[in-house]
Amino acid sequence: MIQVTQPFVHHCLPIRDRNGHKGTFGKVHILAGSVGFTGAPALASEAAVRTGSGLVSLSVPQEIWPVLAVKCQEAMPAPVPPYPELLEKMNQSDSVLIGPGLGRSRATDVRTCHLVAQVTAPLVLDADGINAVAEHIDVLDTRRSRLTVVTPHDGEFLRLRQGEAIGPDREAAALAFAQQHGCVLVLKGHRTITAFPDGDTFLNTTGNPGMAKGGSGDVLAGMILSLLGQGIPPKQAVPAAVWLHGAAGDLAAKDFGEYGMTPSDLLRRIPAAIQQAMDGPG
């Protein structure tokens, strides 16, 4: 197992191209949100912006689009288009995220499973994106030739494993799932584990209990999406995003304490966490 530390992340983050433009730094697409869950898409999309994405598109249900139009200043929210148009937009993106606050219904789950099977861009599944495929786990196997990152907490991982207990060896459980389904598995929690289907595993070294609040996972999903969309190789992008997420949480805890810090505080400290990594040892 590789321990992810500041020097590791320092080598993962490229210097920004001085001649670059917004298209240079990744065009990403997020499908998220439902009635009663407007915070998740806002957090995920802003996390992608703050992690460096050039263009962040956000598809949300028509009912909540006016709310997100007010919440989002840099990301571009729009009502979810018809399925063919949505799939086309996703396949024209550099990376895609499905799930934060998406909600559960038969129609939503069916659409999610179809997208998982048909999206060709690197795909991040979080929250209800995970719950949708948990009941149709074979859909993950259709993506073996494409990059899929799945980001469950323990409860979601239990559903992915069809109720089979994780057991004391979290690394072994994460790796077994990654290898069985050909995906990258980010098992969130204290010392988050990232497992790749080729057998490599990464152990995170940042983060604190103050991050155990609703919304923190949405931020992480947006950060992973962003680094993948910028073209950083998965074995660098995913562990680096996890480390930066925890580092931002540690900065928030230093300022506000673990009791009072919020995912929004974490979000606003992503730039400082990135700078901390960039300034680290070469």
C-alpha cells in the first residue's frame, strides 16, 4: 500500500500552462440534485471549479434549476436535457460525475444505469449514482475498458457488496471489489483507501472527524472529477484529490475546530490546500 503524502501530491499536480485557456484545463459535466437536495450539486460543482476545472456544466432537474442558477456563480447549471442530448454532452466532456443529491426513483435509477453503460468519458459515481448501480452491479462490468471511479462510504459499499460485511481488512475488501468490477474504488472514512484493479492501493494521510458531515463527500467527488478532467493520470489524480480534500479539511479544522467546521469551509480552503501541495518538497 502506498501512503499518500504531500511530496506524492506535489508530483501529481502539473504547473498550469501559461498559454492555456479554459478549454485547456478540462470540460467536466455533473448530473446531480433533486427536490430537497440542492446543496449537493452546488458543492460538487464549486469543488470542481476550485480544483482547477476550466468549464463546469451542471445538469439538474427543472424543478430546482432556478435555485442552482442563483447558487452557482462559476459553474453553468441547466435543466437536465432529453437523454440523447445529455449523453452527447457527457461524451463531449473530459470527465463526468453522476450522483450527488440525485435522489432515488425507478426512472432515475434506469437513466443512471444506461448512462453508466454508455458514457465513454472517465466517470465518477457518487451517492445516489452508487445506489442506482448497487442493484444492477453488472453494469459496472460493461465499463472495464473505460475509467470508472466509485466513491462509497461504508453504508454504500455494503450495498455494493450486496450486504456482505466489509470486515476488518478494509484494504482487502476495497481491492477485491476494484478487481472484480474493473473500477477504481475510493472507500471513504478514516484513512480513505483508493484501490485500483491492477492491485495498487493508496492510503490517505489527511483529514479529521470534523469532515464527517453531509456535503463533504460531494466536495470530494467534484475534486476527483476536476483532476481527472484536467488529464492527470488516474493513479495520480484520484489519490491526490483525496489528499487535497483531507488537507482542506485540516485547514478548516484549524480555523473553526472540528465541531463547527462545515463542508463549505472545506470548499473554501481547497485553493490553500493545493498551494500547500504545490509549495511542498520537489
